[in-house]
Amino acid sequence: MSDAGPDGPSPEGDPTPVEGPAAARGLRAAIGDDFSFVDAIGGVRGLVESTAPGLVFVVVYVATRALTASLVASLAVAVVAVVVRLVQRTPVTQALSGVLGVGIGVVWALWTGRAQDYFAGGLLANAGYLLAMLVSLAVRWPAVGVVVALLRGESMAWRTDPDKAHERRRFVWATWVMGAVFALRLAVQLPLYWGAEVAALGAAKLAMGVPLFAVALWITWLLVASPGARADRRDRPQPPPR
């Protein structure tokens, strides 16, 4: 149902939004000295937790055409992830948010009786993220730049300082990249949703979820945190001391 937001692997494959505020978690992988696709997807465990419920739902539904059984199976997988974390005494925030996301999809689909509505929340999340990206660009507060500055503990001087115009442009490009991810998901998945193509919709969400978002994070890293980006930032003339 939900999708990976600017924050990290989330839910495309399943309706789980990943823990934490939306633009902070995933972008942490895009501001380090090195980029790791493993970190960007939340590690193997994070990948499994974010995709397994949606995958189980599609498989069971295609095999049985039993909506209730498919929804119960999906929710059970999400709950098991929480139980395993509790037993192992590891942080459960991501797994709990996964249960919440799956729960929303389950309730929505049960209410309407339509299997494709299991994924409706994820489509709405993508539309909301896309709108947020576009609005941030329109008001000249590119979302990626705002989140990166907050994560780095830096000021927002890049917005207005002429000496930081190059940095502002990189943040604008990175925000367009993120916006393109959400727009592409909607362009591909909405027709499948409207056509009630549950299997194709589930497959599209899996393919365009964590993997696609990880690629977007890598491009963002190239723009704002790669050795080339850091060198470009350092090589720019600094304002004279006052």
C-alpha cells in the first residue's frame, strides 16, 4: 500500500511506510561520504520486512481469489516481523509502522471489497509526496535541500546566499529526481489500479518500490554528497571575513 518516501525504503512492495519522518531516514544514506545500496534499502531485513506483506498478499490472492484470506496472510506476516523483533530485543519502530501500513490497506480493502484497494494508501502517499516536492520547488524551498541541511545541522543559507547558488541548484535537481520517482509510480500504477489488475499492480509496486527509491537516493548522493559534489562545494569562493 504505502511507498518508500523520501525517507527510505518503505512500502512500495507492501503497504508499509518505513519508520521515521518521511524525508529523514532514507536521505541519511544519501549524505554520507560513501553510498551503500544495502543501507539505502534498509539492509536485507528491512527489505524483507517492507516487501514480504505485499508479496504474500498478491501471491495468496492470485492463487485463491479469496480477498479475506489474502489480507489476513499479509497482516500476519507484518505482525510476525514485530514479534521477531520483540523476541530479539531489536528496535521495532519500522516493523510497527509496517503493521500500521498493512492494517490501513487491509481495512480499506475489506471496507470496499476490492483487492486493489489494498494498495490505495500507497498511491495516495505517492501523490502526497509528489505534491510536496512540487510545492517545495515552487516556493523555492526544495525539499531535499531542507532535509539535507537539517540532517547536517546546517543553516538554510544556501537558499539565498549567491555564493551557494551551485549548491541550491544541486538541491533543486535532487528534488526533481525524487519527484520523478513518485510521478513515475503513479503513471504506471494508477492505470493498473483503475483496471483492477491486482497481480500486475503488486508486481509494479515491488519493482518500483525499494529498488527504484534506492537508485533515486544514489543519484541524490551523486548530486549532494559524492566526492565530486563535496569538492565542488569546497572549491567555490568563500565570502571574505567580516
